[in-house]
Amino acid sequence: MPRTCGVRLILSIPGLLCVWPTWAAEGVAVSFEEKIRPLLTERCITCHSTEKQKGELDLERFVSIADARKEPAIWQNVLDQIASGEMPPRKEPQLLAEQKTLLITWAKGTLDQIALANAGDPGPVAIRRLSNVEYTNTLRDLTGIDALDPAREFPADGAAGEGFTNASAALVMSPALVSKYLDAAKEIAGHAVLLPDGIRFSARTTPRDWTDESLGQIRAFYSRFSGTGNATAVNLQGVKFDTNAGGRLPVEQYVAALLHERESLRAGQKTVADVSKGHSLNPKYTAILWAALNDTKPSLVLEGVRTRFRDAPANDASAVVSAISAWQQSLWRFSSIGHIGKVNGPKGWQEAVSPVAAQHELRLKLTPPKDRGDEKVYLSITQVFHDGPKGSVLWDQLRLVTKGGKDLLLRDIPGVLPSAVLVQSVPLIELSIPAAAIKETELVATVKLAGDCDPEAAIQVQMLAAKPAEVPGLSASNARSGNAPGQWSDNNLRTSHSAPILAHDASAAAKRLAAAFDDFRRVFPVALCYTKIVPVDEVVTLTLFYREDDQLRRLMLDDEQSAALDRMWSELRFVSESPLKQVDAFDQLWQFATQDAKPEAFEPMREPIRREAEAFRKLAIEVEPRHVQAVIDFADRAWRRPLAVVEQDELRSLYRKLRDQTLPHPTAVRLLIARVLVAPAFLYKAEKTNPGVTATPVSDEELASRLSYFLWSSCPDDELRRVAASGRLHEPEILVRQTRRMLKDAKVRRLATEFGCQWLGIRDLDTLNEKSERHFPTFLALRGAMQEEAIRYFADLFQEDRSVVSLIDADHSFMNGDLARHYGLIPATNDWRRIDGIRARGRGGVLGFAGTLARQAGASRTSPILRGNWVSEVLLGEKLPRPPKGVPVLPEEAPNGLTERQLIERHSSDASCAKCHQRIDPFGFALEGFDAIGRARTKDAADLPIDTHTRLPNGRELDGLSGLRNYILTERRDDFLRQFARKLLGYALGRSVQLSDQPLLDTMLVDLKSKDDKVGVVVERIVLSRQFREIRGRDLATGN
């Protein structure tokens, strides 16, 4: 069920008293002077006098109730010792039952009175630094680099407070740590990449790597829209490269989708936007293509494509795609990037070509027939415009060209040509060429319109080796491009067509054809963009990076995407400093060209290159203030609050001082970043206190930091900072809304690790090396998965707002294939996933985690003592005395004939140990069904049967994990819930839970019972509490 918004800060005083135990009021009524102090004098002061102070405890100094109330921690300790039976010592006379009741009742009542009087006290004000984990997470979030590990060389943080490393008492600063902070800050600053409009951070630290990242960013952008395609192989001085690959228009998937949805679109049942979304297509190009395929405006080339689209089956796009592809090959070619910009060089990489010419040379490779008969050749002409003037074609210099031989005119071969001058006006002429004349031979002719042809005629001509089934209509020509002989600096690319169209250059027919070809090209370029960016099609080139994506921008990108692409290219140019490098490259190329080529071909490029370099130098100076401002903006996020004007001025002043020391701009900027990262405002969670003793609310920015470090172990994100800046975060409804948002975020995994795993004692399990490899060879490979199970479990608990009790009775967990097999399951996959129904396999909840079971075990055997103590102290919150001195260490392996349980029972029978072991051993015995790495078992290492049946001191019997689970759920449920709430509160506040926090814990317990024990109840109650939202006054004592 969804949780409701708990916006009350704390129950009213009458409300608290409603749930307050009845003995609280009774205890207060007991006279300290008349009853309690005489009892202490009689039974306690013998050992705990001002003179002796055994255990550093002096009870003699408390002469009045006022004295007693000043030090509640001492009375809490006295209460715990007496309630547990540790005091008086066994060798001393014991308290009578009525004396024990009197003392316990008075202590509880007095402590509760003190707690109620101070309820909501935020606790001592402590300036604490970021823990190593918080420091690392903060830098990762500030830079966006998850691989950063700046604290890897830092001293390990200790635990304090409620047992967590974020507690202020553990977070001390030392000179050595300051030095490490400075080194780490410089290292982080080395990851800063200066951009035209600011700064970003990279996982790498070299300009070459930053350039490669920019290239990869652009290529990844291109790949979102384009497809792969056949490459053109080039051989540069013996080294083979593929060029022209990628960036292709993925026309097939668009045509297929439109064919599939054709009838729905025509019927108005779907829109083009529906189709593009449903088929994951670009909406802009989908609309352009649909319009082109359904346009009624005549267009000579597109009409053939439209006809195929109308006639094609809905599930077969091949005919349409084939027609498009044929015309793409006829109307486009790819040029060498290295020649762009030179004299007579190409204008771009993908160039439009036309099969229309006044004359054209045709070539046909001939192959001798196997029967040694004559080779048949067919000369075909097609009148392009059926409604236009007709014409005829002159086949000039029709000849056989043989490698290594002389050209042979067909007119000189008897019987081949019908006349000496071949003028064709019929659609098809068949020629027979003697086989004897064919040997590595091509038939070559220059074809042009006949002299008496109508000047407005347009005729397509072909030279074919096979007779066409019927005289075809206008067909796409196969265009072939290649290099003609010449020097390396020349633009030698020549294109020939297998089916050229003959028309006079200035004729209306030529213009009509050009318009038709443009119609097609506007919709169907071969490529959308040049994805290689770094050209490899010339031995020497001036082009470091080549951009051609105008077709992509025109056909697919919206304004926002185009602007994003422009920024990427601007970044690449700035980071690589390519305009400056081109100056050097031009000088080198000029020298190279003077040796064996024509350097004057490159002369037109000199001045543009010089101007671009000069503009770049000017830009580099212009953007320097932007980089300084970017560091100030970075400091605003790093320091987790808006910077004061004086702080901004100090950073700018430091930058100017660094530049005055002749440091280059990039170096000065990175030192400025390092300065930000060693500032106390970054390293410490400092909060402003107000004069007086009254607690006051922290600022919204400080509250945002408290919330983000509680839930994410890191700095506030942009959304939280925005709400804090609005001044509304302190409003209960807004605070709860942000809390719920943050609990849904993937970063709550950090709460799972830092709170959940630390609470269970397994945060370092993935590095645990204490297991015997001889006994448990699989442990090292599994320990990371064991910890990951707990992390995923707690993350799911918080993200899905599950019941706190599910930590004990859940019927699911998370595991990968290896961990599932470790649990005796047969996994469907090796990937991490949720597994349900695990209670039937003897597990469920944290009691059955392999990680907790392995952590609370020895190197080669189980330890019911460790496991029992873990259940008692960690899960149930019981306080156990320290073991007496001189307790013998148990052997790692049970002696022959003894089970591991019997070994423990023999140890526990010692009188000095028995009392504690009676409390904890039964819990551990119940978990003996799992070995030292958490595998289920029925026999121990000596092949002796496992006994999981046990009895608690109160006579309650338990059997196995299920019995222990049932005991906690039925008899210790409130203890478990209170312990969870206590630990989470201590983690959130970064300190020990103190007496004044007890009313808040009581309130949480009441709320949990009324709201299905949802974990969100605890989290929200914490963030809405005075303890979380306020800070003590400056003049209040810092003690509890």
C-alpha cells in the first residue's frame, strides 16, 4: 500500500505520554534521597566510591536528584548492567527482588523524564569532514567520472557513533591527510578539459585522449541516425585502409516500416508520428519519405520508385529498396577527402554526379564464347521522354581495344557493322564479333547524338553483352569512379556511367532531367554523414578532421540536435587545437609537394588556414574568463552552497596571481580547481550556528546536504539544489517529496552499501581474506557476489518502500548464477536477477545471506558464538558485556569425536562464560545448518550430523533458521524494529543515538505498526525530525 506523507515533526507531548510506559511516572515519584541513594550506599558504593572508582565509576558523588540528572549516560549504563544481571558481580551479595525492581523503575523513569524534557535535541555540534566514501562519491558526482578513486591512498576511516564511518567522532583530520587531500585535488584537476564554453571532466588526462573522446562522442551521435555500409578499399604505400564506410542512410528500415503501415496511414488510422515512434525511426525523415513516396507531382526518377512502393507487398521492401539503391549509385559518388580545397578539387566527400552528357565513352569487356562462335553485343537506345522529340545516336570510333595490341575499328572487320558510320535510331542493334578478334578485349565507342537529331531529344544508351528481354524504359546507370593517371596532388577522380543519357547541355531536356535527379537526391542521399571524421584516403593530407553532415542535418535533425552536434564539433576543434596544427601540417605538406608534385595546387589553402589559426588564437584568449567562471560555478556545486561575492573575488584574484607568475592559462585553471577541492567548504560539512542556546533550523542548502549525504553519501544533485535555492526545502511536504524522489534513484545503492552493509558487518566482505582456501576454495570468487546480494537487497528495500520486517521474513533475494548455484539452485541465467520462493530452500532475509553467515564464522569452521552474538547485538540491539580476560581461544577444527556444536557447548559451560553464552549460543546453534561460507549442510566437516535444535534461557525452543525467524517475528519484533530505526537514525545524524532521541524512536515504532512497517516511514520520520532539521545554539554545551 502507498505510504502517506508524515509531515508532523513529532507527536504532541500528550501523545508521547499516551505511549509512555506507566512505570515512567512511578519512577519519577521515587525519592532519590530517601530510597535510591541509601540503596546505592548499601550495595554499590563499596566498589564505586569516589576513592575506589572501580570500572572508572563513582556513584558516591551523586547526592541529589539534580546531580543524577546531569549525567544520564551513567544511569543508562547502571540500568543496563543491573537489568542484564552483570551487577552486582556474582561473588557479591545480590540485590533483593524488590531492590532490583526499585532501582530499575527509578532509573527508567528518571531517564525517560530527561529524554522527554530534551526531546528533539539535535545533539552536539561537530564540524566533521567528508568520510572517504563521501569524498569519493562527491567527486564522482561532481565530475561525472565513476572510475575515480581519489581516496585509495587515504587512511581507512574508523567507525563511531552507531557503528558507521560517517560518524563525526571518527572523522578527524591530520596533517598527513591534508597532504593527501592536496595531492588528490591536483590529480582530479588534471582530469579537467577546457572547452569553448566551459569545462568538463574526463576519465583520461591527456589531450590525445580528450580528442579521442570528442571524436567518439560525434561518431556515437552519427550512429544514432545512420547505418553501416560497404567501404571503399584504398592502398596507400602498401598499407590497405577502408574508407567511405558508415554514415549510410538506412533507407531499407524506413521503407519497410512505411510499407508495413501503408494502409493504416492511407486510412488515417495512424499518423506518420505513430509509425516513427512504433518502429523507432526518425520522425523528421519518416515524414519526408512518406511525402515523397505519395507526392502526385511528376518526377521522372521518383515516379518509378513510387510505382514500386504502391505495388509492393506490405512485407517485402526489396523491390523498392533495389530501385532506390540503383539510382543512388547512379547519381552520387564519393571523392577523396584529401583533395578537397585544392585547385580543381572536389567540393565535398559525397558529390552529386549525373549520367547526362552531350557525349560519353562506353566500354564493354568481351569474353570469347565457349563454343568459339561469334560474340553477340547489343547496342540499346531508349527515348527518355515519350512525350518529347525523338532522336538518333552516333556510335563513333566503335573499336576493339586489346591489352598490348593495336585498336581495331569494327568497320575494318568485314560483316560486323551494317554501315561504315553507325547511326542508331531503332531501340536495339545486334552485332556479331568474331571470336578470333577477342583476347582480353574491350569494345569501346564514343557515343553522341547524331547530327540531325532534334536538339531537345534525350536518349539513354547502353552497350550490353546479353540481349535484354525487352527494350527497357529509363533505368539507373551503374556509375564507376576511378583515378585517371596523374600526380598525387591532382584530383584525378573520373566517373563513367554504364547507361548514360545523351542530351545537349543547355537543352530543356537536360534541365528537366537535372530537376528529376535533384528531386531524388533530396530524399535519397547515399550517406548522411562522414563518420570516419579522420580521413585515411590520402598518403598526405591537410585535413585533420573532416565534417560533412549536411544531409543528416537537413533530413533528420531538429534545431536542438543540430545545436548539440555543433557544440561537439566546436569542442573537438578546441580540444585538439586543430587550426594551429594545420599551420604546421601545411608547411610540411608544401615541402613534400615541392619534391615530386605541384605545390601550387595547395596555394589556395594557405590563407584560409592562416586566418583560421589566427581566429583560433583569438578565441582561446576570449574564452579564458569563461573557464574561470566555470571553476566558480564548479565551486558553487562543490561547496554545496552559493558562493559569497568575496569568495568569487578571491578565486578570480588567485587566478590572476597564477597568471602573473607566467603560468599558462590551462595550468592556472587546474590549480584553481585544486584550490576549490582543498577548501574547508568542500572537505567539511560545516553548518552555521546561531547565538544562544536555542536550536534553530539549518538553512535550506545545509538541509539539502544533510539529506543527500544521508540517502546518497554525496552532494545534492541539481534538482535538490534547485529546490533548496527556492527556499522551500524546509517545508515538510516538499522535503518528503524530495526524499521519496531520492529513494527511487539508483544512487540509493550507496545507502544500501554504507548503511545496510555496515550495519550487518559485511561492507568489506568483498576483500575478506580470512577463509581457509583449503577448506573453501570457492570463497574468493564468491565473496563479491555475497556482498552484492546484500547491496541489491537493501537498495530494493528502500526503492520499493518494502517492510522493514522483510529483512527477516522475505521470500526473495537477488543473485547471479554463481551465487544461485552456491545456494543449491539451478539458475536460468548467470545475470543478476530477483529470485522468489527461497524460504522453501531454507533461506530468506538477512539471516540466510551467505555474506552474513560467512562473515560471522571462522576461517575453517562455523562459529555459533559469533553468529549468536551478531543476532543478539546487531539485529536485536542487546548489549552484552565484554568477555572476561583469559578466555581460551577455540581451535579452528573440532577435536575428533566432537561436533562443532559440542566444542562450543564445552567452552560455554565455563562458569565465567555461561551467562552470556546462554543468551547468544542458541541463536548461533539455530544457524548451524549453514557452513562457514553460507552453504546449506546437514553434516559438519567431520561428517557428523548437524543439530539445529536449541533452547533459549526462557525455555523457548528454536529449530533452525525458520525457528529463529519465527522467534524474532513473534517475540522480538519490536526489538528488531527499534534496532533498525535506531541504527538508521544514528547513520542519518552521524552520531550516537542519545537519550533525547528515545521519544523519536518511540514515535517511529508507533508509526511503523500503523503503516505496515514500511521503511519509508522510518526515513521520513528521520528527515522530518528536529534532530535532522535543526542545529544547537552556539552557546549550548556540546555534551549530550
